[in-house]
Amino acid sequence: MKTTLLVVGKTVEAHYIAAINDYTQRTKRYISFDIEVIPELKNTKSLSAEQQKEKEGELICKALQPGDFVVLLDEHGKERRSIEFADWMKHKMNTVNKRLIFIIGGPYGFSQSVYDRANEKISMSKMTFSHQMIRLIFVEQLYRAMNILNGGPYHHE
Amino acid sequence: MKTTLLVVGKTVEAHYIAAINDYTQRTKRYISFDIEVIPELKNTKSLSAEQQKEKEGELICKALQPGDFVVLLDEHGKERRSIEFADWMKHKMNTVNKRLIFIIGGPYGFSQSVYDRANEKISMSKMTFSHQMIRLIFVEQLYRAMNILNGGPYHHE
């Protein structure tokens, strides 16, 4: 199984790039993982929030392949404790054949087409985070999950 | 009201320091806010988890003053959405006279003495984050709350 985090727009700030890269590299010790970036829409000022969401949704759906298991990071998704997320990943590693794709949407959330395509929704918190922050939070949790499954010392329960 | 984030041990990695400073400075536009660091315990290898927790607890209690309203960031605390946390902050700004102290504990959590002194517990997520990450998450949410209360554009609902 290949795991991918699909995001809309580049991570801009240097300290987030550094922190995200750090966890990405550490996660790669355990699984095949990469971050795929859908370029940010241009001229968003001429678009309504709804139009921007629709257009981003089209780009997201285009980036997906048949057979991908698609998981949205969504405020209405299921929240899990870190060890529960690790168990969930273990189950996915045993059942998903091709790509496990996590998606972080744009500033206004996901379009209906993306919700329709998704297999599951998960939430990292009830709180809303910046796009850069949620990427960092996700990669840290993915690394933590892999470390838990491999009996590493990173996580204290 | 003065707001303080009390943490155990310095933030070490440069990219976290940069990100945390950024949100700290931005938060200061709205409220009096600082981060207070309790130096890390030395020779923790000779201590059990329980002993380390106890010793950290003593240092935490020593840093508190009578009249402080003490809020623990704790996995058993109440989770709120970002706008709910903003409302909660607004209420605190109207009711707390002296210091509002948020505390992030050490790797093994809080000792009973700290739980006994606390007025409230809040949780940022069901997930467990690294100490550096939870500091960053907290300052981003505090900034977000202040921006929400002041009608800023940072938060999309």
C-alpha cells in the first residue's frame, strides 16, 4: 500500500516546511509515504467561496485514481485517540491494495463531488487549524501511528 | 487579565520556536500573553515516570500564585470547537481578574497536586501530540480565538 497526503496549495512558511519534511522523512522509515500538492487556484478573489470549493473539488477528483481508498480530513469526521488511529492504519495496511489517500481541503472545505468520492472522513480535532498546521499535525500523527505499530518509544500512553 | 502558557522544558527545535514565536507575537496584538518555561528536570533517567511527574508537579505548583485561574491542557479535558474556545476566552476575560494560566505538562502528564490546584481542564484533541507540537497548536488556537473575537479574517466558519 502507498500512502499519500493530498493537499491544495503549497506549504509556504519555512518553519512549517522544515517540520513537515522532518516527520515525512521519519514516516518513510516505516511506510511508502509522500505529499502531493495540487497547485493553488489563481485569481481566487474573483471567485465566491462556493466557486473556489467547486474548482478545487474538480482538481482533487482529477488527482484520484480508481481503487484509491480516499479519506478526508474533515471536521465532521470521526475523531480517534492516537492509539486508535494506529489501529485504524494497521487495518488499512491489511486491507487497502493500492493507494490510501488522505485529503486536506482548501479554506472553504470540500465540494459535494469530493464528499461523494470519499470512503471515509476522519477528524484530528474539533478545532479548526490553519492549512499549514493541519498538515503538520497529520504527518506527526501518521509518524506516531507507525511508531506505535512498530513498538517505538515515541508515544507515551 | 494576563494570560500565560506555562510549560515544562524549553522548546528545542528551531522551526517550532519560529512558529510559536510568530503566533505569540500576533496574539500580543490583542491580549497580554507570554510563555513561561519551567526548566526541564535533570537526570530523569534515574527517576520513574511517577517520580518525574511528582517533581514536575511541585515545580508547576511553585510557579502558581494565589488567585491564578489555572487551566490544564489535558486529554480528559473538555474539547471545544474554535469558536466555542473563543467564547470561552471572552468569558474568562470578563471574569478572571489576575492571571489566566494554561499549563502543558511533562511527558507523563500531571501529578495529583496539579490536578487538585486546577480550576479547569481543556483538550485540544483526542490525539496525543509531542510537547513542541501541542505548544504550537495552543498558541495558534489562542491567536485564532482572539482574531475571532475581534472580527478578524483569519478564521473561516
